[in-house]
Amino acid sequence: MVLPFGLASDGHNVAGNQNMVTPTAPPAFLMHGHTNVSTVVPIIPSPYIDFIVVNGDDRCRIRCERKAVLVNSVGLAKRIRAGPNSGRKGDNHFQISNVDKNDFELVIRFLETKFVRYRDHLHILKILELADRFNCPDLVSNCKHSHSIGFHINFFYF
């Protein structure tokens, strides 16, 4: 039975009824991972993440959308959600090493746009290796599909 707003089940006004239920859960801004523990100030994560790619003395910063990485890459999402010993340089800065910056940027752009342009079969294999390293299942299947199409084209024309 649907009752009008403000009436109890006996048809009388709820204002006289003092059995109000109080919430037992903490406020959302006090949830773990979203507050500064020492000051209890809510931390609002930036919608962007900066990956700092380090190869020897060469450093490059690649900015991408946080949501795209968290949704599409299991490996990078684990790194983002992990503690400070996981290569994190700040709340939105993460260090990645031993990877080609151009290929890593292609992986990140694929996570955002679901499109990547390959140069040749060797390039597909390099991107496939990165997709497997960072556990990006959509990119792995895209690489496999593109590689198999390339083999069929080469088979028919050569």
C-alpha cells in the first residue's frame, strides 16, 4: 500500500512518531582512499592521470583520462590503486619504466579512444607485448585480430 508523504501506516502524522532511523554508515567523504587520514579532508581525485615514462635519462609525461585507464586496463588500474611503493610519484603521477614512450602512448590512447594505428606486423607484436604486460584485454584482442587480418592479406596477395 502506498501512503501519502508524511503519514504513518495508521494514517496519522509521522511528526508525532519519534522512531527515526539514523544512518550507521560514515559519510561518503570519510570512506577509505578518498580522505586525508590526518586531517579528514576529502580528496577529490583529478579526472586526469600523468604517466611519467622513464628510459635512462629520457623522461616523458603522458596525460590521460583516469576513468579510461581504470575501466580498461587491469594492470594499470592496480598500479593506480596501489600504495605509495608502486611507482606513485603523487596523487596523479605514476612512473613507468622500461617501455618505449611512443608505444606506451599508443596503448594509453587506445584505452581512451578504442582505436590504434599499427605501422607493420612487428609494431603489432610490440603493442601486443605492452597490452599483455599492462593487462589490457581489449587491446590484446585488437592486436590479435589485426595481426590475423594482416596474415590473410599477405597470404592472398603474395
